[in-house]
Amino acid sequence: MPTTNGCLTNFAEQKLLDHLLRKTTWTLPTCYFGLWTGSPTETGAGGAEVTTPGTDGYNRIAVGTAGSCKFNAASGRATTSNVDVIFGPSTGGPWTDAEYWVMFDASTGGNMIAYGQLTDTSIGTDDSYKIAAGDIDLTWGTTTQTKWVDSVVHALLDHLTGRTAYTAPDLWLALYEGDPHGAGVETTTAGTNGYARQDVDAAMAAASGGSISNGSEITFGPATADWGTVDYCAFMSALTAGSVMGGGALGASKAIDFYK
């Protein structure tokens, strides 16, 4: 079976964003693999499980927690399954065809976290279904909005799969001339010229629809010297110095000048 790229649901994206920006801590989850028929969606709707967990020989398979996780440590902005996942054998009649793998945060019920397409397979009585090690892939893609650095992405993927809990640091918003992931530079030294990075915890609203944004204005200045033209912002790991954790372009560039 070829590797199947997983898609995170809005629920998982919101939990990760709220955790990362310290709105609500997401306790290290224990996730479970399941089999699905029909097309799931990012809202967690669509399709249905091949049969009810706990019946017909079918149970969801625990992904595990630290020390027994069924995913490799994240690298290259991705993680893959590291063991064969075997369902069944089926009893009491065939299961509905398996079309997708799914991940939930509970052995029954719960919230869908991720899903990916499988080769459509019929599962008759006494049949088992195996997803081979390495066939499940969760890759964190890039976006045209905020891009998080590799270390943050890897920490979030390892948290999501129950490998290692991630304690999110306090993040500070900085202004940049140019891309903070490239040759960009901070508009001026933090703590000088009337400029200070802003603590974003209180300003951010709760995540919704798989994204998060500030719920109140974030104000810089007033400038006591020219800052130059600001066209990017960055999330930093400290009030001064530190490192870039993520960043993206502003909706419009703005020259910030000091008028005596």
C-alpha cells in the first residue's frame, strides 16, 4: 500500500493552535487508529466507521503515549507510522469496505483528529486488515499565512501523536523588515527607540475553523526614532533576543517614522 498523506481536522488544528499560543493546554493525547468508509471532512463529519468499535471483532488501535508511540519522531516537517497496525479478524459478518484510516482521541466516540485515504478494501468474515509500518504519513505543509519553524512543527506533531508533550513558551510579537524566515531583520532593536515586542497571549482569540487570530488590537510604539518600513511580523521566543518561532507577511507594508 502506498504511503497515505494525512489531513488534520479543524478540531486538531484548533487544539494545537490554542496549545501553542497558550489559550488552552492540550494534555498529551492518547490517539487511536480506526477504519472509515465514505469521505471524512475537516469538520469530522462525512462517512462512518466500518462497524461499531467493540463489535464484530473490530476495535480502534491505540497510537500510544511517550515510550510506546506508533509514530516516528517528527523530522522534515512530517511523521510516519512505525509499526504495522492490524485490525480484526472480523467476526459476525463482514465489515463495511475500508476506504480511509482515521485517528480519534478516544477508543469509542471522541473527536476525529486526522484521516487519510486507503485502497478501497472489502473485509469479509474472519478477515484482518493491515496498514503496514510507514504507510501513514502526517506532513505539515506550508501556508501563505503564518509559517512556523521546523522545531515548532516537530514538537506539535510529536505532541499530536502522543510521543512527547510540548510545553508552549510565552511568545512575543515582533515587527520585521523582510521575511523573518529569510534575510529579514527586526525593525529596530527590541527595547530601544520606543519599540518593544508585544506579549500575544492575551491578545489572541480562541482558535476557530482551524485557524487563530488576534481578538484585540496589538499596539507598538510610539516610535522615538525612525523604524523603517514594516512588512512582516514574527513570533519570538523571548522579549529580547531569542529566536524566530514563526512569522508571515502583513496585509500591507507601513513606514514607521519619528516626527519631532
